[in-house]
Amino acid sequence: MKKGHIFLIPSAIAPNSKNQILTRQLEEVLQSTRYFIVEHAREARRFISSLKLGIVIEELSFSELDKKKQEINIGQLLKPALAGENIGVLSDAGCPGVADPGAEVVKLAHELGLKVIPLVGPSSILLALMGSGMSGQNFRFNGYLPIDNKELISKLKDLESHSRRHNETQIFIETPYRSDKILAVLKNNLALSTRLAVAINLNANDELINSMLIEKWKNHKLIIGKTPTVFLFQS
């Protein structure tokens, strides 16, 4: 029996930006796929409905893959593909498997001999890197940094030292309600010659990317609030 494919489906990363990601390939995949492995079913249904492709949501099957739910049997979720059905993997925002759940599904899919097809779409990490003016040849995504202030400063010093030695861009994200605090810590603890970029609400109408040396950041006032933000620096 012919096996189905695993499609890694990007979703919008900012409100009202769905038209920016709707390629012909994505449209065709969504219209021909009945099974989905998603981060949260409610968000997946809302996203697919918002594209207005004539898809009947009630005819689709959604299985949640929350990274906090370790008891989920991924093998069970992939059974439709082994029976010839295509499966779409969809996270709440951006690209599945990149700072979002999905990697374990992809790994097992390869082990089962299923073809994995990543679709083109927005990644806030790559968009921030592209707009930062920093090295795109050598970079590291660090996820979330420590919450404890002392540990955070120590980690930043280590990353800055590594960046200086290896000409490497350091990238990380933070929960929105801590972004202004993180920005203050960065401005007060990185070297004056280190370049810092802050990419806010990417793909939205009010998208903002500021990139400058810490020396200039010292006199630059910016309030991020609770808006999704990516931080990058290179020493």
C-alpha cells in the first residue's frame, strides 16, 4: 500500500497576516488533507477556517501534540499515513518543529519511511535574522534564557563571549510579559560594541526591527509591552 506524506504546514505569526502565507501549494495541501497533528486543535481550526478555502472543518480530524503532554503516542497519530492518508503538522504560529512542537513527529515519520515535506512559510526567527544585519552564515538559536536574573546575566555573558570568538549571531525569544525587562538587562550588561536587534510583531502592520550597538541603545527608549519579540545580538 502506498504511504501518505507528512506535510509541515506553516501558520500565520501575526494577526491578519494569513494572506501573506497562502501559497498555491499550501492551498492544495490543505484542501486535500483530512488528518492533522496540531499544537492546539482550537487554534488549528480557527486558522484553517480563516483562509476561506471552502474546507468543511467538521470533516477534518485533529490530534493535539502539546509539548507538555509527554504521554501522547506519536505512532498512533501517524497511523493514517501508514494507511495511505496525508497528514498535516500544524503549530499555533510559524513553522512546526522550529521553536514549536513537531520535531518528534518528523523523526518518527522518517523512521517509518514516510516522506516529509516542509512547506514554505514565515519563521519569526529567520525573519528577525534577515532583518538584523547580523551574521546569517553563523548563528545560534538559544530558545528561552534563564528567568533568574543572576543566571540570565551569566548566560548572556557566556553567549556574548562565544559570539565574539566565533563571529556568531545569538538569537533567543522570551515570554511577552518579560520582554521589557529582558531589554533592560541586555542594555545594561552587554558590551557597548555589541550589536543588539529587537524584532517586534513580525509580519504585522506595526512590525518593528531596531538594530544598533548597545552604545546607542543606552539612549534609545523603546517600550515593547506584551508584543511577540525576537532578540538577537552579535559581539
